[in-house]
Amino acid sequence: MKTRRRYFLGLLLACALSASAATLDGMKIHSAVAGKGPKTVILVHGWTCDSTSWSEQVPALEKNYRVVTLDLPGHGKSDSPRDGRYSMELFARAVESVRAETKAGRVVLVGHSMGTPVIVEYARLYPQHTAALVFADGVTPGITPPTAAGSAPSHPGDAMQGPDGRKHREEMIGGLFTSDTSPAIQAKVRAMMLTPSDATAAGAMNATFDPSGQFLSGTIDVPVLAIYAGRSRLENPDYLHAHYTHVEITKIPGTAHFLMLEKPQEFNKLLLDFLAKQNY
């Protein structure tokens, strides 16, 4: 019993030592590092999510890579912007603050959902640090934003505030699952996505679909793996082929939006196979 107790205490201590906080514009940006090695992978969560989105990926990746997870501003354990303004640029700069704080060189970035335009903006701002990109059911330009009664398509996040804000958030979250999504995953995702403030939910949603933060012209010349859910409503192959010179598109059948939680073995294999081909 004492041996087991010391073991678990050691694990808790190791986890505590691996957590850290970078600083951006006076905000603390929470992050954690697992694993060792010369190659670093940064995992970026989606809208109103947090670093626990990657609970099934970190154990698989840390065996051969240094894995960095973080909470974007206003999400998880990170501070919110003092002026209340959210943008893809702000999120990308938060990722960069964490990369610099962890003293990583070039990195592979993996972005889920809203995390995809975040890492794309990162690649545009910091090409010298970007080795490759992985999109996990990622949002791309041309996708119709979610709307609720009384909200404009250009500002879909506005419906996430006010007296009906929580109801609209719950409705949107419910649409991210299928009948095949396990009750445990649904409960985990709902609890996670309903934790951020209404202001964060609205600001981050509007930032996701703000044309000024979208990659609408030009190309990015790094390897890209785009993994989509079997029942994805976000896939846009024409856009991907037009803007990424080295893109591979694949699907995981029988999955909804949180594909990395629903079928982690399949997702991890695709990710690990891609990473093994990258020299950085």
C-alpha cells in the first residue's frame, strides 16, 4: 500500500512540475509538457475547450516526442484578455508564447476545430517555427457558421450571450455528437465546453468566422495532414488543395466532431505515421 501511495504521489508531483505558464500581454497562458526528445508537437484545442481535449493523444505521443498542451486565452486555466477582444492573431501569439517558454525550435502543430485556424495563423506569423500542420476536423473558410435566432451570420457568437446564451451553447454542443458518441465522451465535452464565460464563447466564435482572421489568399508550403470526422460538416477539400501545397486529406469513419476522443487508436495511428515522416 505504501509503495502504491508513493507511486501516485510521485505521479502527481511530476504532473505539477511539468505545468507552467507563459505570459502574453499580461495574461498567464497555462501549458504543460510531457515526454522528451528533440522533436516537439504542440496540441491546440478548439472553441470553448481546453487542453484536456487531448487526453487520449498525450500518452501515445510522449513516448517519442515532447508534447506541449496549452489553454488558449479565456479557456481552461489561462487568463482572459483584459480588453475582452479575441482574434486568431491573439490565439496564435499565445501559442508562440508557450513555444518560446518551452524553448522549442521548429514544431508540428495539431489543431482541433477552431484550433485549425489558430495554427494556420501561427504558420503565417511564425513560418520559421512551423514544421508541419495537422487539422483535426478543422474549421476552414467557406464553412457556414452556426447561427441562432437573432444572430447575424457575420457575428454568430453574439447568440452565445444574454438570457438565452447558455441554451444556444447547449444546442450547439449537442449537435457535435451522433448516436454513436458514448455518454462518457458527451458528458466530458459538455462539462468542458460550458465552463468558459459567455464573453469567451461569443468572442472566440466571432473570431473564428471573422474574415480578417481567415486564410483566404496565398498558399502555405509545409506538410499538412487534414483528418476529418466520418460525419464531418467542416470538410472543404477544394479550399485545402487551393491553399496548401502539400496536403493529405483523410477521414475516420463512424466519428463525430471529437474524433480524437471517439476513436483515439485510429486517430493516433494517423498522427504518428505523419509525424514519423517529418524531419525537423
